[in-house]
Amino acid sequence: MKTTFSGWHYLWKSEDIRRKLLFTFLILVIFRIAANIPVPGVDHEILAAFRNSTSGSGGFLDFLNLLSGGTISNFSLLSMGVYPYITAQIIIQLLIPIIPALEQRIKEDPREGRRFQEKWTYYLAVPMAALSAIGQINIFNAQSIQAVGQEILPFGLFEAETALASWSVLVAMTAGTMFAIWLGELISEYGIRGQGLSLIIFAGIVSQIPGNFLTLLADESSRWIMLALTIVIIVLTVLAIVYVQQGRRNVPVMYPGRRVGNRMSMPVKGTLPLMVNLSGMIPLIFASAILQFPAVLSGFFINTENEGLRNFLLGVQNFFGATGTSNWGYWVIYFLMVVVFTFFYTTVLFDQQNYGDNLKKVGASVPGVLTGAPTQKYLSTVQSRITLVGAVFLGVVAIMPFLLGLLLGAFNISASNNTGIFLITSSGLLIVVGVVRDTFQNIDAELKLHGYQDSLLVR
């Protein structure tokens, strides 16, 4: 697919498209303003000291900061972003094939099934956001005590001295997450359709790039080497992402001829495109959420008086929170989880398409393969084979900070201050490139819908 801008002036010429773009931009501005509102009760001096002691170290703060769009470093009301909703969405999608009643309900009435799915995703997002907030606060307090000797935010839901303030913080952070989700839904409904939550995540990631580059340039000993290396990495990563994301395996399909009067036309040859990376960025997000879970869970019990248990929980947090090059075990687990989740999520999505029955209903068939269940089995085998490439690619993208750290270490170049930029050039870039591509395709479809054939995308 070749991208041009020959139709860019139509974006402003069409009143409907212009309104949608301006509305989307306005909502993103509101999101970024709200992202700078801190949680009430935070000790900003301790937070600043903790941030300075851990920033750029490749630790848990840097990783969560990427996922939250920089809101974690300020302990914002929107610290969790929209990820509790995405996690809830993934859980609901995974439960559908496991619970026969849910699967049958969606098959019988797809439209009503989608509404049911969306409703319960919202319901589940609320407790997910609350649990994430509790774990996140406990983790930060525990790591802050280790780093600077004091808590960032006194927190205790059932302690008389802190109960009122703690419940207020919990409600505020949960409401912040739901507010971010609502902003995303507004974009999907009144702005660029279907891109609301993706653009919220996109805005958060992109907003960190200027600050990361300033951090990179501040290191006088290796600024030019790191700048050149970062540019090369960005270019190569974008090219690889586009190449893999656009990858297709075209399976030949024969469609039956049509009867025109008393004559029957010849069968028509077609293709069924199977994507190399059907699951997109979801495995990365889901694997990240699962890897955060042990650290979040340990945060609930970190204040125990049992010294042995407390040391064990601190060890768990350090293992799953320290993402530097020395913690190779974390990266191996991360890579394997991304690969496994890619296969798992692709299988779930592919089975929901039910190509075997759908092709049989229209009389189409794959040459040399029986229709119905054998066709579905054959296509599943083909999809699994090409998914291996996409799964390994996503796994490499996920562990790129680790690989780059090893590469720089081999040349005696310190990467401790640049891990955040490596995160942007790998997992963050995958999200950014995917959102930009999908947004262009949506705008292109809007232009064609309004009769502008000379649109943004030329294939």
C-alpha cells in the first residue's frame, strides 16, 4: 500500500470530516490537560525525589509511565489510563469461547451480543480500575520507602487515620480511568470512528517523545551516538512493523457462478487474505498486564509485619519491576508470554470468524479441501503457520529494550538513561504505527464515503 497526500485538502473541504477532526483534537487536548491533574494527598517533594532516583533506570516506573502516557510520573488522576478497560475487554473476549451460553448468545444475535459484551466490559472495568489503583499505590509506596525512605501517599483503606483520604484517592483514580474511557468513546462516536481508545493511548505515548529526546541529549558523553542510533532504530522498527502488519497470506477460493437468465456464468476465482499479525498489539498489552499482576498483587500484602514474607514480596516486586538488562529472566518470560498470547488471541479471533461455515453458506470452497469443518481446519492450520512469524516479531519488539541494552553494553555504552526511548521505539512504536495506519484508513474511507475519490491512500 502506497501512501500519498494528494487528497489532504479534502480533509478541510468536507465540513463533516473537518468537524470530526477538530472534535477529536479537542478531546485529546482535554485528555492531556486532565493527565496533569495530580491525585489529592500526594507529597510532591517525596514524589519528585523518588522520580529522580528511579527515572531512566528501566524500572517499574518507566514501564508504567509508557503505558499510562507519562501520567504515572506525576501520580495523575489518569495514572492508569484506559488499560483497565482494555484488560476487561480482553477478559470478556477470552470468556466468550469458554462459556457456551455466551458464545451461543452472540451467534444468535450478533448486534445484541455486542451490546451485551460492551455493557459487561464497562461493568468489569470499574473493579479492575479500583484494584489496579490499590496495587499501584502500594507498589509506589513500597518502592518509595526503598528509594527515599518515605511514602509518596499515606494509604490505608481500613485504618482510622487514613481511611477517608484513602477512599477518596481510590474513588478519584477509578473515576479518572472511567473519564479517560468516556473521552475515548466520545471520539469513537463523534470524531474518528472506532479510534477513540487507540488515540487516547497514542496521545499519551507521543507526548513523552520530546521529553525522552531531551533526556537523551542531556547526556553529553554519548548524545550524538545515541541520537544516531535512536533514529536508525526508529526507521528500521517502523519499516519492520509496517511490513509485518501489512503481511497477508492469500488463500485461493472458488466462488460459484451466477445464473443470468438461462445461462450459468463460470465460477469466479478469488482469495481469502489471512493476516500475519491478526491480533495486533493486544498480546503486548495483555502480557504486560499479566507481568504487572504479581507486583500489583504483592502490593496488597507488602505492609505485613512478617519480615520473611515482606522480603519475599519485595523480591517479587524487584523481579517483575526491574526491567534493566541484568534481569534477563524477566525478558525471557515476557518474550514467551507475548508469543503464547499471540497464538492464543489469534485462535480466539479466528474461530469467531468461522470461515468454514461462512464459505459453505455462499457455496464457496478452497480448491482441494472439503467444505465446512475441513475448510475451517485447513485455514486454521495455515493461520497458525503464518502467525508464528507475527508472534516472534511481537516478541522481539517486546524485548527490544533488553536486546539494545545488551548491544550497547557490548560496546561499553551506558544505556541507563535511555531505556525509556528504547521503550518508545519498540512497544510504543508498534502502537503508534498501528494507530496512525488505522486512522489513515478510517479517514480514507470517510473521504470516499463523501465522494472524494482522490483520497489519502493510493493502493
